[in-house]
Amino acid sequence: MKKIITIITFFIAVTVSAQNFQLHRDFERGHFTTTFELFKPDKYGNTFTFIDFDYNASSGISGSYYEIARVLKTEKMPVGLHVEYNGGLGTFKTPTGMGGFTINDAWIFGANYAKGNAKMGFSTYAGYKAIKNAGEANYQITGTWYVNLIENKLTFSGFADLWSENGLTDKTVFLSEPQLWFHLNKSFSVGGEVELSNNFAYVYEFKVRPTLAIKWNI
């Protein structure tokens, strides 16, 4: 399941739209994915949410993933308190038709640190990850970045995740999606991403999955 950008911080919000809609063509998987993102800062921190839908030509929407996160932070706090929920569902083909699955609900509780300006910045958090039906305690570490390579024209951004799904001795998942966007104007951008993953979404090997995309900054 795709994931575009996770916890975006205030320095990003002042350089790009606080909400956007993206359409990606995934060449390795052979389907389209739409993503809606919303980021809203306030005096007590910020809220970020997004939802992905994958589209299969024969069955319509074939998968979805939802995430919402809240960072509680005031000007006097050196780090923010991070709370996040995510989950989703998907379908797959069988010899007799279609089957389905759910992505186990997960809650993340941790600490967030961010620093940046209009040119570049980063955000990172680490926390305890409570996955439904997991046999062991788990963790997640996430970093996001933003670099305005050419002012108002070219942006390099993305995220990298590392998490466990059944304790420290079992499977560790890596997922990163660096993105490059060329801004046609304030409303529309073209570009894409490269999904780099290992042990992700039932594929237990390292994968490289590029996309081409258009983004509408609402």
C-alpha cells in the first residue's frame, strides 16, 4: 500500500499547499493511485492526515490506506508529543474470484522533533507501535525531509520509515518514498516518486517501484 508523506511540519506548510490531491501511475504494479493529504498547524502543534486509493482496471478501487497523526507542541517545548493511527484494506485475485484482507489497525505513541526554514527542513519521530493482533511490542522510526532546490519551481521531498511487526527478533519493514516535483504554477505540479521497500506489503525482498504523477495544490 502506498504512502506519500507522513508527518509534515510547519516549515513545509509555509512553502507548499496545506492540502493537495495527487494522481500516481505505478509502473511496477500496473495501477493508478490517488492520494489526498491535509496538514493543519495551530498554536498547540499540528494535525496531518491522508488517504490513498489504488485502482485496478477490472475491479475499480482495489485497496485503501488511511493515516492520521497529531503532534502536540508549543513554542516552549523542545520536542512534540506524537500520536498516530493507521489502517486499511485491500483485495486480491483468486482462482475463483476476488479475495480481501485488512491492514491491521496500528497506534503509534512517541516524540517528534523538527527543524527547518523556507529552503529546507526535516522532521523525525520515534515511538511505540501498537499493532492489532501482534504478538510482541513494536516500534516505528520515521523521518521526512523537504528541499526547495529551485525557489517556486523544483522540490525534493519524501519520507523513510523503519518499523517492526512482531518484536525486535522478527520481521523489520523498511519503506521510503523520495519525490521530485516541478511546479507549473501555484496550483499544479508534475513529477513522481520512487518507492523503495523491503519486507513491505507481503513482498519479502527489496523492491524499487517508480511512479509518474500530477499534484493539485488545493
